Amino acid sequence: MNSSTTAHPTAHADWRPQEARLIVRHGSATDVGQARTDNEDSLLADSPVFLVADGMGGHHLGGTASAHAVGAFEDLVGRAFVTSHEFSRRLTRAARSVAALGTGERAPGSTLTGLLLSRQGALPCLRVVNIGDSRTYHLSAQSFSQITHDHSEVQELIDSGHLDRSQALSACHRNVITRALGAGGGDQVVADQYLLPATEGDRFIICSDGLSGHVTESLIEMVARSVPEPSHAAQTLVDLALATGGRDNVTVVIVDVVEAFPPWEDTQVDDTTLPRATDSDSTVPTPASRRSCP
């Protein structure tokens, strides 16, 4: 379990107050669980990158696959912000690294989800990314929602109306993933991407399915709202997952937006109506006075 606060203005020696800055505080916790001998989850929580990867259950070298997935982004640590191009380059590196571990039906694979500090023109944003069924949630004063969209057979059944979310927790094939790094899928993969305005006071919960598959969203929200310190909130959520029987590895990263400048004063975004992700940066509105992109 760890926690820290990081301030990142844009990386210029002649920094001026009007330039974008984003201060976040984070904490994390992970546990092997009570039914497994190896923890196949990996995490990277060091500004501006906050990621969780879950090695494919039952696949050979799953822990190595998840470590390779997050490891491809380690050289971004210490930067102020991450552009879409910089993310894409590391994603390609991650896909190739995991794919190189093996081929065939039992090839190792990994999910990947989380966020990177980014910008939309001069405004600070969170770039939320996802491959697989690990999840990133967003908590604000008004709402709690899952930002990411699972790439799984269960999610496809939910989307088609054949299954509801309460049934999904007990679905026998809930761990069947339809998109992943590696797992015999080759060295190219597409990640869903969403840009959200960075808003002071907002909290993000990034987790493997060891949490989301065993703890209800209402309980996740309750802890996220009631435990202010990020590392304590992360550990409390891990403990809840273990209390259900701990049948899976569980990993949680909490990221709090402490300060974001300049503020998105003229733009209102409802994260419950976000468009499905694309490869572009147009998933967040741009004020008329600020239309440049990084």
C-alpha cells in the first residue's frame, strides 16, 4: 500500500501561472487473494501514469504478461503530461512485448486500464484507457460511474439485453475476454480512450476484476466516498474483495484530483453520457476559445 501527492506543471523553465498544471494524490493496494499462489496483477502508479493490468487467468506466464504491459509505460514517469501520440507508442510497445511471450490458445495475455495526465489544448485532462475487463470508475460530488466498457462475453450479453448487471456477477463465463494484450491476438491492439476534464475533488478508482467481479458498485462507491485518504481507500476496497472469499488477485489504484488549472469553467460534462471511445481526442468538448490540440 502506498500513497503520494505529485504536482506537475508543464515542463518549461519559464513556467507562467496561465500554463496548465495538474496536481494529483494517489494510493494503491494489491493482494494475491486467498485461493491463488501467484499474483498475476501488476500496477504502475507514478505520475503521470496510473495503470492496472491483470494477467489472463489460467494462461501461462500471466504475471509476466501484466508486468510487461505496465512496464512499457515506465519511461513516461516524471513527465508533466502524456499526449495521444506518446500513449500510442507505448501501447504498441506493450502489445509487442506481451505478444512475444508466446503464441497459440494458451499464450499469456493481459488486460490494461487506467489513466494518464493529459491536456486538451491548454486545459488539463485525464486520458482514461482500457483493454479487457479491468475497470476505471469516476467519482464526483454528483455521480459515480464506470467510465470504461468491458471487453468480455458477459458485457456483450448485457449490451444485447440477454443479461443484467446483477446477473453478471455470477455468470459462469464472466472471465472470457474479447480483447486483450497478447493472448494469441498478435502484436497489435486497439485501446478505448476517453478524455475527461480534470476537475478538483474528483476521484478515480482503477481496479482489476478481483474487485469489480466480487464487490458491488454500490459498495465501491460507499468506500470511495467515505474514506478520504487514497491509500486507505484502496486497502479498504481490497479488504472487501478478500472478505468475499478472495478467489482472485485484487488490485486497486485511487487517484484524486487535488488541483487543476485552468479550470473547465465554461464546459459541463456528464460522464454518464460519454460517447463510446474512439482513437481520436474528440471525446471531450472543447470551448470555442480553445480549439488547439496537443
